[in-house]
Amino acid sequence: MRTPAPRLLIALAMVAFAFLALPLIGLLLSAPWGQMTELLSTPAARDALRLSLVTSLMATAITIVLGVPLAWVLARREFRGRALVRGLVLIPLVLPPVVGGVTLLAAFGRRGLVGQYLYDWFGIQLPFSTAGVVMAEAFVALPFLVITVEGALRVMDIRFEDAARTLGASPTRVLLRVTAPLIAPSLVAGAVLAWARALGEFGATITFAGNFPGVTQTLPLAVYSALEVSREEAIALSVVLLGISFAVLVSLRGRLLGGRG
Amino acid sequence: MSVDARIRTTVGSFEIDVHLTCAPGETVALLGPNGAGKSSVLRTIAGLHGLDQGRIEIAGNVVDDSAAGIHLPAERRRVGFVFQDYVLFPHMTVRQNIGFGPRSTGLDASGVDHWIDALGIADLADRRPSELSGGQAQRVALARALATDPQLLLMDEPLAALDAATRIEVRGRLRHHLAEFRQGTVIVTHDPLDALVLADRVVVVENGRITQDGPTAQVAAEPRTEYLAALLGVTLFRGSAASGTIACVDGGTLIASDTHAAGDVVALVRPQAISLHRERPEGSARNTWHTTVTGIDAHGDQVRVHLAGPPALVAAVTPAAVAELRLAPGEKVWASLKATDVSVHPA
């Protein structure tokens, strides 16, 4: 038995859906399908594709290596200021990405808090380099992984770990053989979300790393630059990004669309 | 001692203060209402919950001593723990679950096969926990705990997750499995029947304190607190049943109306169900004995009359009946009990 719904509600719901769907349909209809291969094989487009893939995967790897331990500490350790730490971790989620880029400059720029020593002592210059792109992407993507994994650790029945301990497993063995496999689905979901966020990163990247073809010009930056010269190329690159987003959605359908888990 | 634990600890604002012992080969039931602190006692012994004050010795090794600042982590205590609803690792097969302990402690894997065979779960070995029934999961959990060759077995409400029918069957089998285990076993339960069937000794915990500690039959017969009296006050017989006749371990027989139970059983009889007579009683009661009064004691507004049997019986009668029947130690008396008043539980 379906509950009767107010007509206004249905109407507004349809407007909302159209609002989200029309731009996508517009993009697909205006795509120069005949010239796709040609447009995507220009040196600039290929550089951007390659750079985006490499940097987003590296950023994802960093979020996993650093994010899982942070999630574990937040979920399992009681300490003073935990709420503050969690709040800080979530800031990149709500911070305008451009501001994120500015904060990265303030910390890792050539005159930044840490950056000046990196440059003076080791000659390392992060801004406007490919490494800078990876940092910008990891900065905005990290919270996605941390909240997903922390949530999974909190929901997980702690008695699985208790059981493993009474069976003689060391803390490391408990983590690797019991905790990790049990939260694996969430870890994968968090990593995919982080990767998608890294791939789409624009504001922090252009602010911290600039927009140099072949060095820091990732796909979203290439789309932005292409718009000024060739609308077709911008649309072609956008279609690629839309395709990737769609694939991410499909891979996470159980978790995001409320389907079977 | 398999375990000698003096525990003072707090859970939230709830205080627990108990002294619990368990000898090798002994099964002790920690019986009490929900929220009495039983599970916390178990978790403290296992090292999963901290001790405020006290000392815990497992098989002669000190694992906790607040005065000496000793606290051995759970993974080094050699304690087998069977959790309520079992907590089998869902991403491992039955065999991997059971093998997890031996692999963690560097024990050889021969124990795995031994316990798989002993618990009759060989045909389940390649299944995942999600493919097991409650009774099967319980056996796997027990095998997993025993495969580490523990010095002490702790079971937290091992039957609570089972439905009523499975529970009776599993309870009976569990007693046999525990008989195979040479170290001590401590079972937490809120169900007196679990305690009576499974345990050699019953320790009653109420409000974080021990209110009674004694051999199972004694606790069953003489509950000292209101909580227990409401549940118990029964005479317990161990024996083996065949088509309704129970041959008691301590001599004598009981006729029960339940003719299905076979093999080892625990039979429970309420003292109020036994009638006493001067002459041989006529009527439908299937159990009659001509026996000797061995003792009489007042119990509130009732009088408990102890009879030699066999089997040894306790009858609860009114003071008026004692006078009328001229009951006194050494007197001969007829006792009768209806078969429907003998409740039989597989053990």
C-alpha cells in the first residue's frame, strides 16, 4: 500500500531531478561523438589524462596509508581533544578548495611554515610541481577515507577483536587478520570516494600547483583551459570525467544507492 | 586451581566484588539475574576488562595483581572464551576459525582436527559461519576456544542465543563436551536450568556480589536468596533415562511421564510434589517408596522432611501434617510422587 503524496511534493521532486539530469543530458547531446578519439589524443589531452590518473592514484595511496591509522586512532583511542582533531580532519570537506590551496601554500609554500625549511635544507619545492598536485588532491580526499573507515570501525562489533585476543593473537595480527578484513568493504568504498574526489580536484590544485600542461594540468584544469580555445575539446574531456564518475557510482551502488549491500 | 580470582572492578558506576575459584575438571556456573555483573567477571578474568583491585591466578600463574602492578594482556592468558552469540569470524571458514588460535600462538594444528572430530563438525569444516545453525555455531565456537589448549574455559551465556528446542539438545551435548575438557570451566548464565544441568558447583551473583556458592544439588535444594528461591527450591537427581524410567546415579529409580528422554538426564522434583502417608497409598501416583525419615527442618511456613530413599528425597509438608503423621527421624513413612511431577532434562 503506497501512502498518498501531496501533488506539490511530487512536482518539486520532478523539478529537482530535472535540474540534476538536464545538464548531464545536455553534455552528452552536445558531445562531438564523431571527433572523440581525435580530440582526446591531442598532446595536451593525453598529458592531462595521464597526469590525472597518476596523481589521483598516488593521492589515493597516500590517503590509505595515512588515513587508515588516523581513522583507527579516532575510532579506538580516547584522548583529550579528540573532538577537535575530528573536526580539523573534516574541515577540507567543507572548506572551499581554493582556500585549501591557500592553506597548503601557507604551510608548504617556499616561504611557508614547513616549506621554507624543505626548500632551504633539502631544496625541495612542492608548489607548482607534480608532487604539489598529489598533495592538493590528498588534502581534499583524505577526509572521505577517514570518515568512511572510522565509521566502519565504530560500527564493527568490537568482540571480534576480543575473540581474536583471547585466541592469542597479537595486536598486529588482530588488526591484519580480523579488523582489516571486516572493514575491507568500507575501506574500498572510502578509497574509491577519495580517488573520485582527487580526480575531480580543481581549486586547491590550481592554487597550490598552478596550471602547467604536462606538469600540473590535470583533467579538470585541462577542461577549464580548453573552454577558452576549443569548446569541443572541453566537452570531450568532460565526457571522460562523467564516464569515470558514473563508473565510481556503479561500483559503489550497494553503499550509495541503498541497494543490496 | 584452574582459576583463583579476587576481583574488584567497576563497570560504569556499577561495582563488582567477588572471589571466584574453579578447580581443574570442575564446571562452575556463575548464575544470576541480568545485569548482576556476571559477564564482567568473565571479561575481567580473560583480561578484556581492567581490574581495580585484586589478584587473578590462572593455573598457578598470576595474570593480574593490582598490588604488584601485574596485568597480562588477554592474548597471553591462555584462556578459552566462548562469547554469547559466538562471534565467529565471518570472513573465515569453520576450519580457519578453529585454526586461528593455534596459528596465533604457534601451536601445531593437530589440535584443530582433534576438536573438529570431537565436536562432530567435520562436515561443516569448509562452511562459513553464516551457513551454520545456532547449535552448530556454538560447537564451532567451543572448538575454536578449546583448540588453543587453554588452561581455563570461560563461556558467556553459551545457550542464550539458541531457540528453546535447540537449547535443550545443545545443553545436553555441551555437558558431554565439557566432560572431555580437563581444565576448569566457568559458565555464565541467567537460566537456573543451564546451571543445574551443566555445573558441578553453582556460584550465585547478585548486584556484583556472591550471594551463594555451593554444590549444584545443594544450591538447587536450598536457595538462600529470594531471587533463587523463586526459581529453584528443587531436588536434583542425575541419572540415565530409558522409556520414562530414570535410574539415579546415587541409587533408586524415578518414573517420569516424559518417555522421550534417553541417556543421561537431570531430573528435578519440587518437594511440594511429594506426599507422605502412614499407610501404603492408593491412587495414581507412579512413584511410591516405603522409606525412613532422616531429618526434619522448618523452612518458613513449611517443614522439609528428608527421606532416605533411595533415591534420597525431600518432601515439603505443613506443620499440621508432621503432627498428624507423627513424623520423626527414624520413623518409616510412605512417600508418593506423580510421574507428571518429575521434570526431565537431557544432560
